[in-house]
Amino acid sequence: MLTPYVPYPPSSGGQVRTYNLLKHLSKNNKITLVCLYKDQQEKKYFSKLIPYCQTIYFCQRSPHPWTLRNIFKSIFSLKPFLIVRNYSNEAERILKKILEEEIFDIIHAETFYIMPHLPKTDIPIFLLEQTIEYQVYQHFVNSLNPIIRPFFLLDILKLKIWEKNYWKKALMVGAVSENDRGIINHISPRINPVIIPNGAGEDMIVKELNKKNLNKPIILFLGNFSWLQNTEAANYLIQKIIPLAKKELTSAKFIIAGQNAESKIGLPKEDNLEVIDIKQDENEKVKKIYRGSSIFIAPIFGPGGTRLKILAAMASGIPVISTKIGIAGLSLKNKKDVLIANSPDEFIKSIKEIINNKKSYQSIRENAYKLIKEKYSWQSIAQKLESIYYNIRI
């Protein structure tokens, strides 16, 4: 298993995914984990992964992505910046050594930009794309000042070429959603990815759906604000939804929580808003915030994979109100499992609708909770992945 991050603590989407896959895959498989780290502090999580891995290698990559060396190397080479900033000479050496000395049935690569570390090999490679990276970076560039956008366009072109190239190098490609599967197939018609969805960790699934005080609803948005899509959503919430809520939802309180919340969003002086900063390893705090909330709101307009934050909300027993883009790739039906809103007025209308109709509130949270247990449990996802491994091997 190759990952461009240390899969612990389970705080970011990729970490949640890999950590839970390791937990369940380790029951029937012997796993060697090769992962990248950028901060020496991350080495303290080594012991958390030992129960699930036969062997673990932590390999250092650039601790500070935006260095002059990385920028110039990206500009004056054929490699896109994403690959340059995530490259580890240590990982390249270790992979060459262990592939020469040991026998493996499968190489599982989480994200295409971990694959440049691999030497040429006959071992079948399963590549799982957590998102379509060039689209995410295109969205980032579109958010920049038009004057500087042209400087990034070449890098996006390189990124798309390299991403497509590694899809072709893998024996099989996986996507997390039907939407991403369709994009990969459209770009490379000969590739027909399998879908290995994201899930909600067992620790997020509540034992029962406790009653909520809808007379004083707490409306939550939680995410890692190092990601543009999340900062965009938070700013949209602060600038467009909360001002309307002051007039029409006077008893409601909004919470914006997550990693880097204060540094990326600040502390807006709004009576009905609380911003909570969450450190990387504060998993219990995350659970407490989810379970203490009444509604999860996701005004997301940027592309990228499937949102584990939405699955976590469903597992925590709180209804979700999201944009159509926010739930892309999830098998959710409007007004059955989720409420869809695409404008400030629609968000306010949906919030009012669900807090004033207890029957609808209960129905949506029950349907979503049931869906988590049936389709989005990591145990069932790992079982599907194992069957794919088996088919690749034979």
C-alpha cells in the first residue's frame, strides 16, 4: 500500500480512507505500507499503524511544498508541481529495494502522484484515484487573479497528461464515485474504472439517533480549511447564508469547525456564529461537535471525490443540507436522504423546512443512517476491494 501521507490520525479525507482500509484489509492480508511524511512529528503515529501492517516505511518528502527549489523544478521540467512537491528520494530507494528482495501479490497506490516512486515492475498495480486532481487544481487556478492565471495553465496541462499516463500504467484503476469513474472513462475510453467508495468510520457511527432540540438548532459545517473548497464553503456561509439567517432563523446557531479554521477563515464577529479550531489528532472533539449539532450544512461548489464530512454527518445522525456538487458521487436522493440547496435562499428555506417538520427531520436522518450501514461501511468496502485484488491476481 502506497500513500502520499501518513494514514494517521484519521483527520483528512485520505487519512480516514487509508486508515480504515488498513484496519479491515489486515484481517485477511499481509500489508507492507510505504507512506510519505513531511513533519518529523508525524513519526509518533508509527505505533498506531503497527497492528495493521506487517512492515511500515515512513519516507520523508519536502516539509515545505512552496520552496523555490520545488517551484523552479516544476517550471523547468516536464513534471507538474503536484508530483514535484510530493516526491521522496527515500521512497524511491526503499521501493526499489523491497521490490527486488520481497514477493508481493498486489501494489495498491492511493493517488496517481505516489506512483512516480515505483520502479518498473511486473507486479499488478491497482491505482485508486481519490479525486480527479487536475480538475481540483483547475478550480484553484480559476479562483486566482486573472492576471496570474496563465502562469498556472501549463502546470495544469502537465498534471492532466501525467494523471492520464499513470491511469494507463496501472492494471486496474479505481474511482470513489460514479461521477469520477465517468470522467476517467471519458478521458481514456479504454479504461473502465471500478468504484471503491468512501465510507464512514465505525467510530463516527452513533449507536442510536438521539432526540435533538430543534427549537434552538445548531447548524454545522466542518472540514479541513487547507483545502480551497472548504474555505470557499465557509466564506459562502459567512457572507451569504448567515446574514439571511439573522433575519429568518433568529434561534439558530452556526458552527464552522476544522483544521486551520481560525487561520484560514478568521474570527468573524457574528452573534450567531462560532468558529472552532480543531487540531489534527483531536478525533474525540470532532465526534463531540458532530453529535452536538442538529443539521450539517455543506455549501460546496468545488469539484473533488466524495465528501467524507457528509458521510460522517450521516453516521452521526444529523440531516445534511448540501449543494448538488457537494453530494456528487454519493447515492443520495433529494428529500429522502438529504436536502439539496444551491443558493442562499434555498439553504435558508431548507433549514426552516427541516426544523419545522419533525417528521421530515426524523425521516431524512433515519434514511441516511441506514444508507451508511448498508453501503458506506468500511467493512463492506474492504470486502469489495479484496475481491478486486483476487481478480487482478488470477
